[in-house]
Amino acid sequence: MVALIRGGGSLEDLWAFNTEPVAEAIYRSQVPVVCGVGHEPDVSIADYVADLRVATPSHAAQMLWTDRDTLRQAVDRLELDLSRAYLELVGGHEQELLQLRRALAWLSPEKRLNRNVERVRSLALRLERLGRAHFESHRERAVRWSGRLDRAFGPQDVERTQARLETLAGRMGKAADRQVQDKDRALEFLRASLDALNPEAPLARGYSLVKIDRTGAFLRDPSEVVDGDRLDIRVREGNIAARVEKRSTEG
């Protein structure tokens, strides 16, 4: 927006604003024109052609340039809005990052391995308690039957029964041993399964884990990298930094 202004004067002094060239220039202007010529009673053709007429040149200045205090308040308001929007944006990203970290921690191979180890330990303790309870239950039952036999039969019957009980006790012991062995084999199977799930187990056999620095993903195929990519190679005893010089899909 531009201003067309002039202070007060005689009719002859202001006559230029009544001419056709001035009116034509105002009409064809691509920028809005504010006209403030002379005093408030003075009216010219330029006032009618302009986009906005004001009473005096001072009034035109007020229309074009906002009061400094008003601008300062507007800037302060915009600064507060910007700060609030920034804090909301950062807060939203922090919450999203926290949720992703929690999800990653729960799904990580290390966490899964630890949970499986705790499960195996719990099963082993439970197996041990059940075995002891089973053995004690049969032992107490045998003692009760032995006492009843002592009271119900004579010495020869007692000896025969005692021998039979010893035989049964031996069988029961062997059965308990077989049951414990079966549980031990099941436990060893679970332990082997856990070892197979350990992502670092292959490192002990000479393998390595290769991570792409650019994406943070583990390398599985040559097509996932480009020449010049940086690699982080993890071996059993540490890490090695490398760079891709050439790719090959040959076996």
C-alpha cells in the first residue's frame, strides 16, 4: 500500500490532484493507494479514484504504519504462540519416543532371553519341589503300611511283607529316578532352545553381526547397502568399523 499525500494549501496548490494523468495513474496502480491531500474539507478527483481516502496526511501515516505498542504486543503474542506450539511439538515427540523405547525394550532379544531364563528357573524349582513331595508322600505311605503289617501279621508275614515293601520301594525309587531324568532331559531341551534364541550365540562360533550405520538395521543381503556405506561389525571380543567398497551377490 502507498500513500498519496500533501499538506494544505490553496485550490491552485492542490489542483494537480484534479488532473487526468494523476487520476489515471492512481486507477492503474497495482498497489492500493491511500489518498490524504490537504485538510479534511479539501476534496479532489484523486480522493475518488484512490482505494482509501483519509482526512489529512497525518491520518494517512497512521493508517500505513501501525502504532509501535500495537506491533510490540502482536510480536509478544506471536512469540508466546510459537513457544507454546514448540513445547507441544517437542512434548508430543518425547511421548512418542518414550513409547517406542518401552516397546523396543519389551520386544528386544535380550529381554525375551531373560524372561525365558526366569521361566526355566521357575520350572526347575517347581520340578524339584514336586519330586520331593512325591517321594515323601510315598515314603510316609510305606511307613504307615509297614506299621499296620507289624500289628496285623506274625513275624514271617512281616518279613515277607517287608521284603515285598523293599521291592516296591526299589521300584518306586527307580520310577522316581526315571521321572527326574525325563524332567532333566526336558529341562536341557528348554535350555538348548534358549541358547538357540540367543542372538549372540553364533559369535562364539566365529560368526559376526553386521549393522548398517545409515539405517541401523542388521545386514542380511548385499542389496541393502550401497558403495561407501559405513558398517559396524560385531564379533565375539568387540566391534570393527568398516566401509562398503564393492558389493557382490555371488555365493
